[in-house]
Amino acid sequence: ILVPLYKTPEEYLKKMIDSVRNQSYENWELCLSDGSGADSPVREMLKGYLKKDKRICLKCNDEALRIAENTNMACSMATGDYLIFLDHDDLLSADALYECVKALNEHSDMELIYSDEDKVTMDGKEYFLPHFKPDFNMDLLRSTNYFCHLVMVKRSLYERVGNLNPDFDGAQDYDFVLRCVEKTRPEQIYHIPKVLYHWRCHEASTAANPHSKKYAYEAGLRALRDHAALRGIPATACETRHVGFYRLQYTDVLQNRPDVAAVGGRVL
């Protein structure tokens, strides 16, 4: 479980860690990369957790790190066969890892797994706005990062795809899943139709205020443009009036423009 930390409020950090330690499935490794810099306000508290639980590992960085680089640092510590991304102030449901392992036991060839999610208030008492997602839909993914949370990737797929790209900070996860779906087959992408992830909602987060991080959606647009260019898709990526949603405008849908003939009232 990869978590990039950056001056995380202690209350939320503890609850995030506890949501991992309270998992019903116990064979996990929590990799924390503290990118707060040399004056990190959480370092001493984290060292206390290291003494409590040997499944927790920590990398302290003297320089402040941005999110992609910080996440990559967490990944460099990981030894597991599968990697899960968790934000530093969010929560996993108690059965999140169990459901992921259950899915793998039933579908052993899966390389990319995602689940439903919802929002949670700052005090952690109210869960709302559940996002019930469809099974894998490439057209929808090219419109918005509906995977979002929870995402689990097989290590071998991660190694084929490569690290998160700092050029897309703010939408590094969108760029990453777009690259993942290019390196695996649709039948190896699995959706768990259960809410396994709780996204903490505050005014400065994109969960509550999508206009708070405009740069993130601009990075998402660049990620989609990059995806279309690398695939040779004859389309232009553009924003829509709905923040966080994009559109691929295809410039030449029919490459070869086949002849169409009507026979007996039917088009052939």
C-alpha cells in the first residue's frame, strides 16, 4: 500500500494508518514516503508506528517532494506482488484488502483492479456521494478518470508501465491508469462493485471543491492528449463545461471510407 505524505494533519494520518492496520486481511505492507522535507511535523509520530507494527515501513526525505516523485519513493520500498495507492488523509474500508484478494483468488489473471468509492466528512462520521462505477469502459476512461480510488495494480504490470510521471502531477494517477490499460488486456481489468475507499472531503480537496485544483484538471487534459498521440488516435482532447470531464473529438472516424450500398432496403 503506497502512501505519499506531505505535512499531513496528525489526526487524519493516524486514522489513515489505523484503517490499514484494522484490515480483516492481514498480509499487507504499508509503505510511507514522507515528502514533507527536513522540518516534517509528523516524523516522530510515524516512528512510533514503526515500533508498533513491523508491516509499516517509512522513508524520510530531507527535501520536499511532489506527489508523483513521493509516490515513486514509496513504491521503491514495496516488496509485494500487488500495489495499492492510498492518499495520506483517506480511509480504506475494513474489508478492502480482503475483497481485492478474494477477486484475485477467483480471477487469478487480473492485472488491474478498481473498486467503488464514496466521500467521508472531515470528522469521519458521515459517508456520502457513493460512486458506483461501471465495469471497464475505455470510452468513459477517455472522458474522466473514473477508476480514481481504489486502484490495485500487479507489480509486473507496474514494471511494464513504469513509475508515475511527475510531468502530470495533479493527474499523475490518470496518466498512470491510461498507460496501464495500454499494457494489459481488457479481460485482465476487474471492477469490484463495492465501496472500499473513503475519500476525505474538505474545502481544499478536489473531492469537495473541483475548482480548488484547476492545475490537476489541466494536467489530466495533457495526459489524455499524450495518450491519444501515443496511440495514434486521430482526435483532439478538450475540456467540457463539467470540471474534470474531457472529450476526444475525432477528426477522421472512417480512415478508409468504405463504399456503402443499399440492397433490398438494407445497407450493406
